[in-house]
Amino acid sequence: DSGVTQTPKHLITATGQRVTLRCSPRSGDLSVYWYQQSLDQGLQFLIQYYNGEERAKGNILERFSAQQFPDLHSELNLSSLELGDSALYFCASSVGSSGGVNTQYFGPGTRLTVL
Amino acid sequence: TQLLEQSPQFLSIQEGENLTVYCNSSSVFSSLQWYRQEPGEGPVLLVTVVTGGEVKKLKRLTFQFGDARKDSSLHITAAQPGDTGLYLCAGPIMDSNYQLIWGAGTKLIIKP
């Protein structure tokens, strides 16, 4: 158990809909990262938050947005869903302090299926 | 642009065989990490290598960081079905200790 929780575990929805994925980081971790992983693909970095502020953006679509709340949990919002958005979405957290090695701890993922 | 290239992309071998997978870059990394991801689960850190030429062992897994800190290898001795998974290497983006660059991974299947 990494200490990172994600809900829901599975999500099935229709094209055009909007969904929210939730992540709670490990206790004490200030950084949260969101990744997308399509079938048999590597991890695609979407976005990172650090202590409530956006820190880095990757290949995140404009239809997607995220935020990190004062209690450090994070939500990833996906809207106007398309079939191609079907994937595993992972949240990871890290301490996020400067210096040293950054180890990311991953949650169990949310499997999104868009029909 | 920093990139991490992993090879092979896919490897299927019999239980008991040895194997090596690679993580290569043209860029220097301050450290590299190896993660293993099992189907339907999130990646889990196996090891971090920091010093050029460093060798770390984790039971039957041996990790090496290249002398120039541009590449790393993972060698598995006497592979077991439990070693099956996606092996990912990752390294910190230059000037950032927060964000990692990820390789595309090597999908390893060990057949009983």
C-alpha cells in the first residue's frame, strides 16, 4: 500500500460526459502528479501541483483540468469525453522538496471507460 | 530535450532464464529510478541509482548506472513468473527535482 488513494476505482460513462477523479496523497506529501496510461502504453504526464499551486503541465488536453485543495487532495476533471479518453488515470505524490531524489508514490489508478 | 529510451519494448522468456533491459539517454541524469508496474496497478519504485558506475542488487535483480550517468540497465537472474510486469525507468528533469521524465517501458513476461 503506497498510501495514495484514488477514487473511484472504475468509471464507465458515455461520450460527451464529464467526470471527476479524486486523489489523496500520502501524508506529508505536498506534490501531486496526474498521469494517463492507455492500453499497453507508458505513462503520459498530465499535470503537477505543489502545495495547491500548478507546478508543471504535460500533455494535458484543454478539456481536462485539475486542482489541488488546501487539504492537499487533488481532483482531475475530464469533460466532453471522447472514446479515446478511455485509459487508466494514475495519481502520484511525492514530498516535493528541493534537493535529493524525488520518489513518486502511485495510487491504484482509476480505470475510465468511455462508451 | 531530455528523453529516456527503453529497450526492448517487449520481452517474453521462460522461467529460469536471465535477461537484461536497458534505459538509455543522450542526456546526463543526476539519478535514475526503476519502477515495476503490474497489470491494473500503479508503478512501484524498485531502486534509485545516483552515482555513475553504481551497482545495486535487489535479490535477483541487479541495477547499474552508467559511468557517464546517461544510461542504466536492469539484469534479472533466473527470472520467475512473479517478475512479470512493465519495467519503467525515470529520471528528474533538468533543473527540477519535482518532475520526472519516463521511459516508455519494457513489458516483460516470464512463462512458467
